[in-house]
Amino acid sequence: MLENAFRQAAFCSQNMKSNSHMPANLLHHAFWISLATLSATATFAEEIKSPVKATKSEIAAFVAADLDKSITLTAEEFKAFVDKMAEDGETKALTIRLMGLYNYAFKKIDKNIDGVVTPQELRSANDDYKRTAGN
């Protein structure tokens, strides 16, 4: 996503310099939209790195499960996330999969009840589990 936004901004910048068939104001707007997307994506990436502190396997499982690239997981995407984490040997994911507790776990993690799970909600649920389980 970040790479695509960067490419788009560079493309718009190059076309603004040349005599393009597109109106200059359209290219100008496209350029700034691309830069805004780039900035927002970079900001989100920084937010994910510092407060969430996800492992590489968690990040890989989340990215693979997030089919619509919304940076949130629907209940269906959450199931794919749990299955991938279980394949990687994560014990809580193995338990959820073995017991078929996908919906229960999703509802527990989705604290704001908006129908999706964010990386922050996943980290918060994991931290809560560790605190209460004594791990």
C-alpha cells in the first residue's frame, strides 16, 4: 500500500512537469491525494510498530487474513487469522480452533462492537489474557 501510494505520487509529479493530456489541476489534485495517502499510510505504519508490538508471525497472519486491506479483520477474516496463527503453533489460536470458539473470541476481542477487530484490539486482548492467565 505504501509503495503504491509512493509510485502514484511520483507518477503524478512527473506528469505535472511534462505536457500531459490531463488538465494540470487534475494532476495537481491527484498528486496531493497520493501524498496524503502516503502520509496516512506511513503514520499508520508507525502507530502499528510502536504501541502494538506485534510479532512477525502475527503481522504476517494479519496481512494474509486481511483480504480487503482495510487494516481490520471481519469475523471471516479473523477466522483465517486464527487458523494461520494456529498453524504457526500459537497456543491461544490452537485452543480457539480446536474448540471452535471463533465467534466467541471475535466478540471478546471486538471491544467497541463495530463488527471488526483492529490490531490494537488484538494486542489489548492478548495483553489482558496474559495478565489474567499469569503468563
